[in-house]
Amino acid sequence: MKQSFYGGVHPNDRKELARHKEIAPLSAAPKQVVIAMSMHIGAPCKPIVAVGDHVKVGQKIGEIAGLGAPIHASVSGEVKAVEPRPYVGGGKMMSVVIENDFQDTWGSELTPHSDYTKLSADEIVNIVKEAGITGMGGAGFPTHVKISSGIGKVDTVILNGAECEPYITADHRLMLEQGEKVIGGLRILMQAFGLKSGVIGVEANKEDAIEHLRALVGGKGDIQVESLRTRYPQGAEKQLIQRITGREVPPGGLPAHVGCAVFNVGTAAAVYDAVVEGKPVTHRVLTVTGDAIQEPKNLLVPLGVSFQYLIDEAKGFKETPDRVLTGGPMMGIAQYNLDVTAIKGTNAVLCLTKKEVAPVVEEEVCLRCGRCVNVCPMHLTPVYIHLYAEKGMWKEAEGLNVMDCIECGSCNYICPARIHLVQSFRMTKGELRNLAAKEKAAKEAAKA
């Protein structure tokens, strides 16, 4: 049943910069953390603490309003401000500023469950929800929603250990150093779905992680560790599903429509921490790397620590970077301010030199070469979608399924004219969402 997915590219992975660097804590805890109230898909959390409050590590400081996941303090100390601060997604976001008292006083309300086999699916979902777990690979979708919406529909649960983005090695090190948590988290997810088996997909450029996970699984046979031929964007859930099961998620569909649920290995480790150890998400593993960085590292960091602090932890810049990204070079977002802080989905701080960045073309002119069509893993026609976007023909672009674009950047990477295709598609999707909202409002007004 297994098959390769369509399209994709083979960029230089540049993982040698940090792949052998063990996960390390910060050499010194930050004096202050700025915890953004948006770390997930959905509306931002509402702050539930005020200036002057004393908070503990793991204490809930942001409550969800609809789709989302609660947010917890990553250090203990005094709340100094509740106000908008620079945000990794652009602009400013309401944030809780905590002055660290360096006591690390614990205040989680979660209960540890050493024997998770006695927990029901609803109990697991509630623990995951209260722990504030989201997709740790960068997507940020609330994990409790993914589990609850898939119960009774999912027959295959997959852990994503592909980490196909160049430079990033956080998941690789996590699988090597905390493999027991990754496997334990998968077994908890399997229990929630009522399944007896699961799969971990790892790209072949992480052979040591594959061997380590297989050794940890041993002869139980309930978990299969699949070695995947290295190819980008294999870590996208629809492509990973196709590669491992042979099933294709239909346009506009979700993994549950073909009986699958995909979770990042970091998410699985967070599930283990929440259920077995009673710990909400307060820290995460990320990579600080790129040729502009003096000493690339994999770090365990508290949420809310600034990018500047992380860069200083990696001994600073050895040359002025051309750009600093949150995430990898294919899907990462360029930062205009190093005061932005790490959120749950921050898997890397990437600092690129001018040599590492593709040259800028003064006049972008499509050559009609069709390479973007050949590499698009979603079977789209980027060249025509871009032409419609240029002319503001949003509905025509929608007819070409632009909403199915996963923004992987394969088309950008392969385009000889260096056209900013992904940027064009993001703008188009934003315009279509605005149009949909206006149409909905008009219909509701007409009914009234």
C-alpha cells in the first residue's frame, strides 16, 4: 500500500550544523519572559492574571475563548505587564510579562498518572486540553481537538519524525535523547483512539534516531518505526499519510477523512509529560542555527524567552545575518525584531547569511517553464494561481484550489525567476477569507 507522494524537492539539508549538538538547558535563566497569548490556531487566549500577581511555573495564565489551548507560565515570579508586545507572527500580540524570581516554584494543577492504561479517552483528551498542548512542529493546532474529533474515525495514528525542513534538528535530538517519552506519548495517543498499533515515520538522514527508536520499541510489535527516503515536504501530514499508508487525503479534506491522525514527535513527548508527569507545556526544544550563528545549538527553553537571548546563548553572530527566521528556510517567517519571543510552535531560530539566501531578482517575470507545477505536492498549478492573484481575481484562484496550498515553498525553491509564489498565495487566501466573511455577514443581515 505504501507509495511516494507527488512532487517535492531535495534542498541541501544543512543539518550538520547542529545534528550532533545535545539538547542543553539555557546557561542562565532569563530575567524576564514575555508570553504571547496566541500560540495556537484559533482566537488568542484571554489573560487571567494581572500586574502584581505572583505566578508559579505551570500555572495557567491564559484561558481559551473557543478554539485554542490554554497557556501556562514558564517561570515563577511577578507579573510586570499585560500588554501588546512584538510577536513572531508579525505585529504585536497581547502578552503576559513575568519577572523571573529564579525559584522555579511549581504550580501545575495537573495530576500525574503513572498507569495511563486506566484512563478513558475522555480523560486523556481533558488532560491534553488542560496542559495546553498544540502541534509542536509549528502548525499550532490544538491537540485535544485533533484527538476528540478523530475518535471513532481513525484507524491509523502516525508520529511525524520526518523533520524535513533544512537546518532544523530539534526533533532529531528529541528522538535520540527522549525517545522513551516519544514512544510513551504515542502509546497514550493509541489508547485514546482505541488502537493497538502505531507508526513513527522518520527520514533516512536520521538513521541513528531510527535505530534508537526501534531498540526502545523492542519486540512488542505495537509500534512500527518507518524509515522514509529523504524528500521535502515529507513532514506535511497529507504527504506523510500517503507515503506511509498509500491513502490520499481528498482536496479540502482532513486526515481523519482517510482514517488517519498525525502528530509531531514533540507533541507526543508533551502528551507523555502531561499525562504521566502532570506537566503542562511550559518549555520546548528548539534549534538555533544558520551560518551567521557562532555556535549552533539545540536548546530546551522556557516559552517567552526572546530571540535575542537565544542568539546570545549560541554565542551571538559571527557575521551580520541577511535575515532571521522563526522556523526553517522553506516555511519560516522572517523577523523584523529580535525582541519577539518563543512560542509553542517555535522549532528553530534560523540566522542566514547573504550567501545562504537566494539572490533577489529585480523584475520577476514568469518563464512558463512549469517547474512549479512539477514539484507541487498538492497537485496545484502555482503558475496560474499566481497570475490570477496578480490581477486580483480571487475567485478564479479559488477555483484552482489555492486553499489547498500547504505553503511548503517547493514552488519558490524551484522557480528560476525567483517569484514570491508562496507570499502571493498567502495573500490570496487572506482575501478569500475576507470575502467569505463579508458574504456571511451580508446573508445574516438579509435574514435579519
